[in-house]
Amino acid sequence: MSDNFPCWYPVQIRFRDLDPLAHVNNTVYLTYFEEARSYYFDKLKPWLEQWPSGEEHQEVESIVSHPPHNPRIQTRTSGSHYGLLVKEVTCTYMLPLVRSDTVEVGVRVVRVGRTSFNMEHQIRDVNEPERIFATGKTAMVWSNYLTGRPSPVPPSLRFAFEQMEGREFPMVER
């Protein structure tokens, strides 16, 4: 399973990550997943630049002319009107992490739908890769920040995922 992750993010376990039992608090695992996702998206930049699909491909004109429908998402009119929102995150804990562990988080995209995609995460020991501390899944939605509604995943993002993952993602309805 570990060899199927195209991206590994090295984790620095900090003292503040620990709880009173001297192991990493369960909520911090989700922070590690988040940091690894950010690292993964940074790795996509060469492919996103190669095939841009900016907001001009996402009906910005009709959105800007209408006031925001979702006041819970704060964005400026000059800022990006599209981006990612986390819909769901799960974590399965296998072994407790302690400060002396040297770990990394694997990240991969496993499904790309019309407006969303799913990622998987794995926290493993750097020195003993078969030693798995946790696994996780994240459902991400490409969203129009002004309306708070899902929007189609840009072709450039799908392209970047396919390049990173080394495979095509067939179109699915969800």
C-alpha cells in the first residue's frame, strides 16, 4: 500500500503536538493530513502552469455581477472566487505516535468526480515503512466561494492529478 503514494511529506513532531499521555493528540493527526495535502498541492504547480484553466473558464462574470449568497465564506471581490473546501475527513488510528518517532505522510488522489475528489493519507515510520501509525481519507469539493456552491473541478486540476498519480481519472457524476 505504501508504494502507491506519489507524494510523501516529512512530519516534524513538535512538543506542542503531545497530550498529557506524552503521545501525539488524536486531533493533530488531522493537522498532519492537512499539511501533507498542502505539500501535495504545491507539487502540482508545474502541471497547473502547463495547462491553465483560470477563473475565466468558470463563469466569473455572472458571479461577480451577483452579490454573494453565502456570507459564511469570506472572500474579497479581488480575490479568488474558486477553491477547495473540505467536506469530510476520517482517520483510523493504528499506533500511537510519540515525539521520538520519525514519520512521513503519504498523500494520493483516488477519485475525481465532477465537483469533488477524494484523497487518502497514510502516516508511516520513515525507517520502517511497513509500520503504519494511521490512515485517513478526505473528501474535497471545488467550490464557488461567493455562492458557497460546488463547481466543476477545473480541467487543469484534473490534468495535474493525472500527471502526479500517473493515471487517468474517468469522469463520474458525483
